[in-house]
Amino acid sequence: RRVRGSGLVKMKAFTITKSLKTFVAHKKRKGLFLKRLLNVQIERESETKNTNPGCLVKLVTEDSLSEVLKVVHWPPSDFAAKTAQTLLSYPPQKPGSRELFVGLGKGKRKQLVSSTREGLSTAVKLLDKLKVKDISVILPKNDPKGKDPTKYNDQLVNLITYSTIRACYKWDKHITNKEEATTTLESITILLDDTTTDSEIKACRSVAEVSKTIALCNNYARDLANERSDVANPAYYEAQARALCEKYPALKCTVIGYEEAKEKGLNLLCAVGQGATSSPRLVIIEYNGDSSNSDKVAFVGKGITFDTGGINLKPTGSIESMYLDMSGAAAVLASLRGVAELNLQCNVIGALCLAENSISSKSYPPSAILKSLNGITVEIGNTDAEGRLVLADGLTYIQRTYKPRTIIDLATLTGACIIALGNDMAGLFGNNEELKQEILQVSQEVGEPVWSMPITETHKKAIKGIHSDIKNIAKKDTGAGASTAAAFIQEFIEEGVAWAHMDIAGPAKEENGGTGFGVQILLGWLRKRCS
């Protein structure tokens, strides 16, 4: 049985294929976004004067602070509208009401995404402690630098809707006290100026609906990532993909199981997962939203459901969060859900390269030489460089079978990328500068930071083999591990295919688990492409 509104599956024993005998999924959770309780409304300020929300949230930029100080009765030093600064007030003229002032900093457009997200995240945490069920949000009174107020309203409505839903997320499945675990917020009303026209209100409501859908997809990706690997193995993610395709008729699911993958020659994918109890597989989701166009886009995600490092075992301190090593596949699956919900007019292929990199008597060893699906031979220098292996065969199969013109892959691939860019930014590699620039532009708009990284001849030479065509790790003391890993993946990109690779090792996780990083970029880029 499907949990209402979530796309996640509840079952006792569900037979999918011969290779998937039984599968026990998690109990129904009470998370807010899965139940779709958060109601988002857009109204004019005057239309809600007689209502009394649980809290009136006022977003304030440093530029608009002077207007606020004309009507409040607290010292200016108490609130300077710095980013994520809050001040909770109880207006004496409105007994029983609350007003929460939330700072957005200078309010400049380039910083507006991050400041709004940070500010509302802080606000939701505070309001959650107060058990507030509904809020109304008032936008800053003046648009910085007097730019088009319609576009400014659209941008803020988008940010407020997305940021609030995302901030409400809690991974509370295993918390027994649900009253403490579950977010209480149920409704948000965004208040626009009384001069806003009916057509502008309608446009803002449309923006809010799209933002809500994308936010729910982001939270869905986080749920997929946060489930622990004792439950969430390759069979589990196959079940989730099948359930998603059952819910959305526009999606079609195809699974290449272990035996078929071996027969077809996906030896790299099979080697990585051959030591696990749940066999590796390639899960493919097709969406054909434009029958008049044969052009296809492919999203390919690394789906290592737990990464022990294999025989090159990871040490304590590095292994505990490796249930998140399938975050790329989670982002791809969640993005296909978004494509179906938004009914985009385009053709998309999503591929989940699923395997568990475990240790057993069957695990593939260092020094093994394996033949990939496209014929390139690979010597295994380190079994902990497995993500690039499953991507290599997955990318080859997708290109040969579906002929996409454009491919974007996402992978928690290298610690080297974290060293280079930190925890908050993804590395962007590729063979097509136009595609890279499109992704960079979208990343700035949605607030998922990405930085362009190089693949040079030096990086390509560093992975050349002596006894094989290439190795899965670079020569000793080469450095630039993120770039050499990207150079490895590029070996499997066919001529004429525009390709981008996002190393999301840093931003895919935070202190409390998965972030769903990449969903906004993929859907934002695809929506622009479709239009």
C-alpha cells in the first residue's frame, strides 16, 4: 500500500522479480510533507485583516527596516534585520497575537535566495517550538533598487513556499514520540500588497504551486537518502521506483537485474555489488512528455546504498554516513517524480546505478582487471573508488539504448571535491561549455551552489593504465582527485553527447542527514529547456 501523497511504499512482502524475493518496507510515518498538510495560499493584505493567524511573519530587509521602526515599539538595537535574525513580538493592540520579524540582510537579489532560506529555516524552528499551526507572511515593503515588483513578488513567493516546506522536513520515522517529532505547521498564507492586480495574484499562485511541488520532491529525495541501508538496499530502491511509476502513468520503469546485467556486459556495475546480499541492478525510468520530438535528456545517479569501501575498507569516522552514498540516485528519482507532477513537455530518461559495496568472500579485489560495457578495460587500484565504476556502465547502457543528446550525472563521488570546494558546494565538470553555463545559471537562481571545475590532459593521463586501458584511481601523488574521477567518467561519454557531471559529495549531506541536493537544479534546468 502506498503512503498517501508520498510515493513511498508500505508493504509486508512484495515480490518484484525473481532476483527480488521479498522486501520489507518501513512503517507509515507521519511527516508533514508526506501527508501534504501544508496549505499555501496567496492573498492581499487587506483580505486577511479579520483573520488571526498563529503568527504573522514579517520579512524585513535592512533597506525596509526604517519603515518597520515607524510602527513598532522596541529599541532599534534589538533588531537590525541581519540575515536570519529574528524578534518575536506580542502586539498590545492585538491580544493573543504574535508577530515574528525575520531579517533578510541587505536584501540584494544575489543574496536573496540564501538569506530567505536561512531566515525562514530559523523562523520555522522557532515557531515549531511554539506549536504554531498557521502563519501569514508579509513581504518586504520595498523592492531593492526599484526593480520590477512583479518579478520580485514571484521570486519571493517561490522562495517563501520552497523554503518553508523544506524547513518543515523532519526524518522522524524512528522517533517514538510523534508529538515531539512531527512539525506542527499546517498552513502558510503569503500576503501581497493591496495594489497587486488579480492577474499578478493568479501568477503568484501558479508560482507557489510549482515551488510546492519541487519542495516536496526535494523532501522525497531526502526521505530516500535518509532511510538506513539495513532497509534501503538496491531492492528497496527498485521497489520505490516501481511504486513511483505505478502512481504516475507517464513514467515507465525498466530494471536490469544482476543476471541480465552480467549477460549484457555491465561487468563494472556487477563487480561493485557482487559481494552484497542484495544484488546490484540498473533501474531506468522513462518519461515521454513530447511525442513530437525525439530529443531525449538523461539523468544518471550514483546509487551506492552503503559504501564500506570494499576490501579497501573505510575507517571509523568515514564510514558511518555512507548510507547517503546513493544521494545522486535519490535526486534523479525525485526529479523524475517532479517531471511527472509538473507534466513537463520533454523526454527524460532517469537511471539509478544501484549497488551495495560490501565485504564478503565474493567482493571484487584490488588489482582486478575488468572489461566495461563499452569495451574499455579497467584495473581496480582501489575498491573504494566504486562510484565511477557503476556510473561508467550505467552511462554506456543509457547512451547505447536511448540515444540521449544530453546527459547530467550526479554522484557523491570524491572527498577531494569537498577539500577543494567545502561542504556546501558541488563541483561541475563536463565537455560542453554551454550546458555547464546553463547549470551554473540555474544553480544561482535556486540556491544550490555549484562551481565549474577542470578536466585537463594531465588529469586524463593520470588514469591511464599499464596493464589495462585505464585505472579507477589516478597515479600516486597526482592530486586533483575530483578532476581525475571526472576524467574517468568522461572516458565513457560517446562522441556528440553533451555531458555534465556534478560531484555532490559535500552538499548532499548535512549534520542531520541528506539534503536532496540537485533536485532543484535538475528540475529548474529542465523547465527552462522545455520552455
